[in-house]
Amino acid sequence: MARLLLIDDDPALVPEQVRQAFPAPRFRVEVATTGTEGLEHVRAEPPDVILLDLRLPDQSGLEVYQQIRQIDGRIPVIFVTMAKAADIAIEAMKQGAYDYLFKPLDLHQLRRVVGEALEVARRMREPAVIAETLPDADVDGAIIGGCPAMREVYKAVGRVAAQDVPVLITGESGTGKELIARAIYQHGPRAKAPFLALNCAAIPEQLLESELFGHEKGAFTGADRRRIGKFEQVSGGALFLDEIGDMPLALQAKMLRLLQEQSFERVGGNETVRTDVRLIAATHRDLKAYAADGKFRPDLYYRLGVFAIHLPPLRERGDDLPLLARHYVRRFSRELTREVQEVAPEALERLHGYGWPGNIRELQSVLKQALLRASGTVLLPAFLPELSGEPAEPAAGPPRGPDPVLGAYISQRLGPDARDLYAEVHRELDRLLLPRVMEYTHGNQNQAARLLGVARQTLRTKLRDLCLHVTHSLEADEDAPS
């Protein structure tokens, strides 16, 4: 249940509108008619979102807001104001308020803005738990995995969280970069301050600068009032910029100045605005290659890359896949009111044989589809949807041509932005080949090395890099040199 607190001395109209827009039992709306009463509510039980009138009988809404920030700076506060008080509302935005709405309230706009604020509040408060073993199903923001590559990620988060420096998170789409950003924020010194996330690729190029830095009234057609940008709004906290590799070159120069001086000008203005923001950026692009090609400023890349964390793709995380699958099956089963609690070994085997180009996001989608088709308490292979590029049922006789999974992987990776494809394809081939060879030799590494035509140490290194844990058989021990 989401908790909304309305601080407004209007005895009827506004509270009724808010309750109509956010009905029980999904929402709980509490009303305070004075600033003092509202602050008592916040101290007793901090709400998820606050709607605050700028004009209150005992003190100004701005004074109340400043006290709310001292109690808990993570609560999104939306100001409700008459049009003539717009300048005060803009001042509140400069101090970090989430947004402001004009009376009489537009219910459609109210639902949209409060809905977005609730999502922001969830991201700030939902703990990004690191779990090397299977966590509780109720944990939504868990970063799950125990393979060597993920353990290095956990160490990196621990090293950089307390250091107030920019962080660049790299990795393919769907690998969980925002979860890592939230973990850095929550374990850092700004954990009680606001945290906002923005996807640079999801905002039109002409609007991105205004979204980040704000604009002055009349700066461009349609700019009928001053707008406060995210860097000014979240001052004192942290800003996560996803897909920063898609940021236009012209805007990158302004970003560089902000990182160097923590200052900027709004679009159409000449006033220098000071801010104090920790920047966490993420991209699926190879920014070093982009910089070499002139698509990304090298000086900005070096500023962002003071500390870099790389998230491995799901196909390279070995034994993490069953752990992730079991966790999401338990979690989604509860959300979709299904009884499924376990995944059949045959279903896990089928999931293991897939390349997962969409990574964890694709795994979540596949498991949700499977649960909607499932019956009983075990997820069977028949419930799984068709996986893109998945090999068809084997025909009689020896296979002809290359493995379809490998072929599908190559097709998906081909493109103008591809880099190091030769090495990537060889890693994918190892991921497909080595588990089958080790299964054929029953874990005998000497026999597997001879079959592959490589040194046993080379085989061990490849198995370790792929996070493949093989139990040594007695036969392998007997073959080992004394």
C-alpha cells in the first residue's frame, strides 16, 4: 500500500480529489491541515509522497518543505499552488522539490506526477541487496550471483560507494546496471539525500538539455515558464544517467564543465547555477571506441571513467543462471498468483542452452510468460515460450552445419557498433562446447583436455573464466600427475 500525505488547509475539495485519484485499498491518503500537523505525520511515519500546499495557516509551505528535507530528504514533495504563486514553487524546485501542480487540480496530471514520484521513492528506498545465494522471494532489488565476475562487481561497489567520485557502469542492455547504481547510492554518504534516474536514450535530443539543466522562460518555443533541471533539483544527492553513450556531442561539453566545476547555466540563461551532485553513469556502448571514432568526447570519457564497473552478460555467468531462475520464479509466482516454486532440471537445462542476448531482463520476461502458462508447483520445459534462435528439435542422424545457437548469437552481434567480435564468438563457442565435453568425460579434466587438444591448465583457466564449476571425478584424480 502506497502512503500519500496531503498537507493542505482546504477542508473538502483537494482532499476529495486526491482520494478520488488514489483510492483505497491500494493507496492510503492522510490529510493534515497545518504545517505543524503535517510535520508530525512525517516524523511519526514517513510517507511515500507528500502533496504540500504553499499557503498554510501557520507557516509557509516552503518553510515546511525545508523541515521535511531535514527529516528525510528522500521523500518526493509535490507542491500544490495557485498560479500566482508560481515563483515560490520554482524556488521550491531549486531547493529539490519533485514537482508542482496548479489548483484546481487536473486529475490526469495528478495521477501521472504522483505515479512517477512513487516510482522515484521506490528506487531510493528499495534496498539493492547483494546476495550470492538465493535471497528471500520478497526481495525485489536483489543483485544475485556468486560467480567470480559478479564477486568482483561486489568488491568494486564496496570500494567506491563511500568515495564521492563519478562512477561509470558498463555492460550489455539488461544486465542490471541501475541496480548497481542504486547499491552505490544506498551505501554511500548521500543515502539520505535524493536519487534520480534518467535514461538519455529515451528523451528526444532537443529536450535532453532542458531536462538535465533546466531552461529560462522564453528560451525556445513553448518555454512559457522557467524549468528547473535534474542537476539543480537533485543537488546534494545522486543522479544516475543511463545510456550516457547516446548523449549528443554538443551536450557532452556542458556535462564536462559540470563534472569539473559543479556549475552550469540553464538553457537560454546566463546565470551560473551551482550544484552538488554525485554522478553515476551507465552505458552499453564501448565509450573508448566511441571516443576514438569521434562519437564521444575523450575528455568526458576520462572524467566519467575515474572508477569503472563492468557487468558481465548473463551467458558468461555460468552457475548463476539456475540461482537467478529460481529466484525470479518464486518472486513472479507470488506476483502472478501461481503455485510454482521450483524449476524442473530439464527446464533449467533448456534455459542454460540459450545465449540470452537480452540478459536478465529477457530471462525475467521468459519466466513470466512461462508462469502464465504453468500449472502445478514445478515449472516444466513445456511451459517455456520459444526462445529466439533456439535450436529446433534434433533430426535423426548427425547434425549438418554449425550450432544454431552460435549462429543466432553471431547474427545478433553483427552490426556497425560491434567490436572484438572474433574474441566474443570464441568465448561463446567455449560456453557451448566445454560443458558438453566435461559432461561427456564425466568431469575428467585430463581426458577433456586431450579430447579438445589443449593443455589441462588452459582448460582449467577457460572453465574458471566461464564460471563453470566441475566436480573432480576419481578417474580424473587417478590420471593426475603425482
